[in-house]
Amino acid sequence: MRCDDKTQNKLKAKGIIKAYRECKLRHKHFPRALRKKKTTKAKFWQIRSSEHNLKTVLVNKSALNLADCKHYILPNRIQTLAFGHYSLRYND
């Protein structure tokens, strides 16, 4: 896969292969995921080994998703706090 885009943005998407990140994901997808709660799906081919046999597998993953099970998302939808943070204590 070849990508001709010469912009120098550093995009982070864990679990998504480099070729997909460089050619398909754009900066505009990140604010869309945060503000409009839109999930971006990544679909790509990957070479995997199973019992010493190589095979190509079509992988379909959620690339950008607003759901985060380890952090509390603050009302501005940009900043997060880890669960258990002192400022998240509930008053009973």
C-alpha cells in the first residue's frame, strides 16, 4: 500500500497497522470521534501465523472510539481522568 500524502501529523491509534494509520486516518477523524461520538472502523489485511502456518486474515477493528473503560471523560469531551482520581469522589 502506498500513500502519497506528505503531511507530517503524528497520529496514534493502538492496534491499527501503520499502513492504515498513514493512508486512511486523518486528523479530521479524531475531533469527529470526540465531539460527534462517531466510531471509525479500520478494515485491513494482515499476515498471521497459526501453528507455523502463514495465512492472510481480513481484520475489522474499531480504530477510533469514544468509549474508554479506564478513564472518565470530562464534560468538555477532551480531558480525561483515571477512575479513582481524587476529584471524582462522590459526596454521599
